[in-house]
Amino acid sequence: MLSELNSKIPASLTGKQRQAWKRYASAVLVASTCLSGSLAANQGLLPDCASDCNAVNTNGTELPEQRLPNAILDLERLTLQRFIERHNRSIPQHERQRLISAIITESELLRLPAHFRIGRQPLNKLALLTAFIRVESTFTRTARSSSDARGYMQLKPATVAWLDKKMGYQHGSHRLFESQMNLRKGARYINHLAELMPDLRRTVLAYNAGPGSVKRGRWKESYWLRVRTAYMQFLTLQRTITAQNRAASLNQVATNP
């Protein structure tokens, strides 16, 4: 992986800058440890290191397999913050931070088949959950539709109560205006739909129209297009921030060898 990163050194760099790039590549390698299925491995921002989960960090201690390195967690938080601000500037800071934490935590509940993809890359769960929230409520916690769909993911209490009973989950239909509860129920509902539908597109359509309607060929294609667009916009922002951070780090180590 390190050799792959080093092979991408731009030819225009000076000798000092090339050495700086190599040092930064080493730091990226450490940060990418144990990211199987996560932001970096999924989107090619960092090397895929699913087979290297026993690697150690710089002080020789083993990195917990299920814990995102701080550098990646910071990147996720920054991307979420900017994406949310872009679409809803009125959300209070404390509420935005609560939402960001909930998205990072609850997106890990998504259990989707490996062939569910947007484009060629494996699905980014963080981006997908964020895209749903963007389309459903534009990041408005108190959103409530005329059909009584509530919260960030616009869930109906009756649907949540039914799924809770079916799956044996803790009852939460009365708490849909709570950030974490709303996202948790939304992620679990997506998982349920994924078991019924053959691909991601129809899973997304079923979230909006209902699985019965989709099976009968009744849906709004525009809903899928909006979710897909939001998903791609999130990833584009993520890549932009990554490139900016990489350039800043490269400049810093180049000027302080």
C-alpha cells in the first residue's frame, strides 16, 4: 500500500517535496488501518487495508479493530458539518453536532448486500444515510409531514411500531423527534427493505413509496435520483476536503523537514 501511494508522487515536485510526500504517505498508511468497509477504503481516499487489521500504531500498541482512527473520524465530522451547513444553515450548533454524532454511529447499523452499489465503488454507508436525511427532511429534526412522518428520516410511528414488534426491537415510535432514535429506526427500516428488494435503487424507492408499491411497479423515479445525487455530492465534498488536507499537510512537512 505504501508503495502504491508513493508511486502517485507528482513528477513536478522538488526533491524535498517528494520526501515530504513519502512521509505523509506513511502517516496515511497508519490512519487507514482497520478501515474495512469504511469511508477511506470505500471511496479510494486511502488504501484498502481490510487484511491489515492487526497492524500497530506508531507507539506499538494494537489499534482496536472496530475503532476509526482519529484522522478519519475528524474527516467524517468535517465533511458532515460542511454538508449539513450547505443545506441547512439554521440548525443550531449543538443540534448539528448531535446529528453528526448520530449519523456516524447509526450508519454503522446499515447491513446491505455487497452488490448494492452506486457506481463502481462499494457503498459508503455514511454517505447513504446522510443522503436519505438530506432528501427526507433537509436536516430538520422537527420535520413533520401531512401523513405524520416525523424527524430527520421522516418515519411514520405506525411503521416504526410495526417493525419494532416484528424484529423485537425496543419500542421507539414515540421518540422519533430524538436524533439518534430517529436515525436508528431509519437505518433498521432500510435494512428491512434491503431484504425485500433486489438492488439498492429499488430499496431506496421502497423507502419512499413502500415495498408493496415498488413490487407493483408504482414509484417516483425522481426520489431515487435525488438520493443518488445527494450521495454523490457528499462524496465529492469528502474528496475535496481530503485533497485540501493532503495539500496542507504536504506543505507543512515540506516547509518543516
